[in-house]
Amino acid sequence: MTILPLHSPTMRSDTHQAYPPMSPNQTEKSTPNAKGIARLTVYIPSSYRGENAGGETKPLWTTTEFKFYYLVALFAIPAMIWVPISVSQPSHPNFPYYVSRLSPGWINERLVDNSDAQYRSFRDNIPILCKAALGYLTIKYMARHIFKSFTNFIPLNAALSLAMIVALHGSSSLKIILIMSINYLIAKKCRASRFAPFLTWAFNGFILFMNEIHRGYRFENISPSLSSLDSFSGVYPRWHVMFNITMLRLVSFNMDYYWSCRKTNTELKGSPEKQRVIVSHSDNEYSLLNYIAYILYPPLYIAGPIMTFNDFMSQNKTSTQITTLFKLKFLFRFVCCYLTMEFILHFMYMVAIKDRKAWGGDSPAELAMISFWNLIIVWLKLLIPWRFFRLWALLDGIDPPENMVRCMVNNYSVFRFWRSWHRSYNLWLIRYIYVPLGGSKHVFINTLLVFSFVALWHDLSFRLLAWGWLVSLFVLPEMIGTYLLPPKIYGKYPWYRHVCAIGAVFNIFLMVSANLVGFVVGTDGVKFFFSQLLGTMEGLRFMVICLFVLFVGAQFMFEYREEELRQGIVRNC
């Protein structure tokens, strides 16, 4: 039940890179299991999972213990849904304080809470985005059928990409092209020089900070004679907001090219997915045309998911096998997630209540559910755009990494959560920051540095920096617990699963607190919530019930993962 949000503007598989990652000497091996299913063996650091050290475990679904857990869930889950609905009724005393933030809806004549600016920018522009995706895919489809013997469509991709940024950002596209040109010159002029990584990071970090300070640099501030250019602003003038994602691709190109020039990452190791990322290409593949097509690739430009340059080029040279059935299933999943969000926004006005701090007089249970459902909304408002843009890429024949592989409430380990939340960003952090810094040789220090970068990359604010430090600090209990009670030694004992569940409750509690500080109510809001939850007898009674429900939830999570293993599904999260 933890949250790792994406940066402010946004917005594949069942196996994931580890965080902390595998060391360079560790590889993934694919071997068939007894059922004939390809089973991926990956490096899995110990965590609170309660796994049986001797192999597959006996299912617990029909035991008396789990029948009791079903009874708890039968009461807890409906209550968790009803409480936020009840505080969102017009008859609630706090309703007048936030009703001005609601808009006319389309479900059962209910008002809708469309007050979150980040999600509103996506929700209100879905028709335009669908038309853009349809137009792009139609052009690509026609080109493939007209030029059947032609296999390289990178020039067409580059042309469509340039047309897209002009339509999106107008005259500001010149600023993007200038930044891209300087970054490309750094890569090409430095090549294998040891200064290449330093110059790449220094330049992109500088641009990231300057964008934040100057809000995209108006032409009139550069020269009054250029002020007329500001009037041609495009559909989305705030290009600098999207630059955070673009910056990751700029670094990826330069570093992949640098490692290619130094003749590293050339061995065929691991799964095909991993090979596409680590195996370098020939020097002529790192061309200006490929660079433009990659940096500005329309389906992924606005919000990701994030692909490395090596992966992008591999999939363009050798088509990825993406079945029609898989695309239809992914479309169905996207529609289900979107409709779920619509239901929440029409019946649970959590964002409006949070923004107006309209929780005066609410009970501890109501305060807790306001916090919880705000985190759920943060999860969905990122999941939905990510899946939309990944679907666009899949329809174009490109398979970027899937973000958010598990539901937000199906997480109990700090380490494992970071692998599955913004997975494509996590893979980027591992490849370009964590491993170059030494990886697992200095786990805590490198984790602190990574999360400090993540916080500053999201936003230049102390609140997010504090969030990054809190998250880094909160990995310590899990590391200590794993060291003191390693699953390889104690996993065979029946009591170990329950001790792990207690640790999972502690993890969930810490991570919910950290993310409420960073992305929902801030430090003042969290102080108020905990003063109500821990400072009154009613609050303490509710906390005891809440912690017990989390304990039951952790048991379900453990057994769900055991069931995956029984079916030959290995997910490292």
C-alpha cells in the first residue's frame, strides 16, 4: 500500500529487474518448469515474504486460518468503500466546504471530482489524444503497406516526431531541438572519453534546474525582438514540464553510446528483454536520425513508459512479437482501470476534501480512509495515462516496459514495491545511476543518492527531498529484519510467516506515512492525521483494528505470491 509517484506532468512482462539490482555478474536463466511454462530465475534478495525454503508450499486457501481471514475481509473491504462514499454525500456537514471544486458528471447525475490538475489534463484531453494516436497509427499502417519491401521506418518516425513537437509546443520546439543538439554533440565529440558521462549529467542536470527556475524561458526574456515567437505556443506550451521524461532519454542515448564506444555491454546475457537493453549496437546506429526518432517517439514522448535507446533500436531492427490477443487484453485492462477511476471520482470526493482540508469533525476511520483513497487516486491517475501510452506503442509494434505491475494494495515490501511501481523508471535508475555508483556494494548510501535524485527530478522542493530521505531511511528496517531472520534459515518454520506479516504491517505503515508527506497532505496534514489517530482513545482503537486488517492483508499477499510460484509465475516484486 505504498506509493512512488511519477513527476508532475503525467504521466511487460511478469518478471522484473531487482531493486537493488542484480550485480553485473548475475544473470537471468530461463528454464522450463514441469508444466512446460518458461520459468525465469532471477536474483531475488530476501524480504518479508515468508517463503518456504524447501520449495513449493502447500496451499492455505482452504485452511481454517484463511477462512477466518475471509470473514475479516468480508467486513473490512465493504467498510473501506462505504466510509469514503458516506463522507462524499451532500448531506455530510463538510460538503459545502468543497462543493465548489466539483463538476457536473455523467454517472447517475452525480457531481465528479475532477479537481486534480494532473489527471484532469489527461482526462479532458482523451479525445484529442485518441485522434492523435489514430492519425499516427494510420500513417504508419499505410506506409507499411505501400512500401512493403521497406524495413526501415526510422525516417518516417523522425518526421512524425518533429511534426508532433511543433504541434504540441509551437515555437518552443526550437528550444527542445537546441537542447537535443547540444546533448548530441556531447555524445559524439566525447565518444569514449571519461568526460562524456560527467558532461552528459552536468548538462542535463543544469537544464533540468534552469527549466524549473525559468519556467521554459520566454523568448521575450531572451530578446524583445523575439517576443512575437511567444504567441505561437502550440497545443501544450509548457514544454519544460515534459522535459523531465525527455531528459531521461537524453541521458540514455549518451550513456548507451559511451558504453558502446568503450566496447562494454556486448555479451548476450539473460532474457531477450534484458539483452535488448544491455547489448550495444554498431557505431552507425547511434546516428542523428535514430536519435531524433528515439527522443521524440510520439507514443512515449508525453509520459513514457521509459525505454532505453538500445531497447528502442533493437525493437525497430527486429520486430517484437506482440499478438493481437495480447493487445486486446491490454485494451480491456485499460478500459476497466479508466471506468474504475470514473466511479471513484463520481462517488468519492477525496481530492476535493483533501485540497480544502474539509475534514473537520471527521472520525479517525474517516480520516484514515480519506488518506488511503487519496493514495489510491494517485496510483490510478498515473496508471491510466501510462497504460494509454503503452497501448499506443504496442499498437505501433513497440513493447516498452510495463509500469505498475501489481495493484497498489498488493505490496508489503519496501524493496519489492520500488521494482514494480514506476518500473520503467526504476530500470532506468538501476542502469544509469545505481549500478555505476557501485550497486549493492553500498546499498544504503546508493539508495539515499538514488532517492534524492528521484525527489529532485520530480520537483525542486524540500517536501519531496524529505520524502526521498524518508524512503531511504525506511528501507533499513527491512534490511535489518532480513539480516536477523533470513528466510533461507527460518522460512521452514510455521511461525516465520506470521513474523513476516508483522514486518509487512510495519513496512506498509511507514511507506503510507512517507507518501502522504510527499504527495498528498504534506507534513502538517500528516501531523494532524496522526494526532487524531494516536492522540485519542477512539483513534487508538481504530489503529488496533487497522493494523490487524493489514496483518490479514499481508497474509493474503504472501499466499497469492505462493500461488503464482505454484503456477510457474515468478515475479520479483
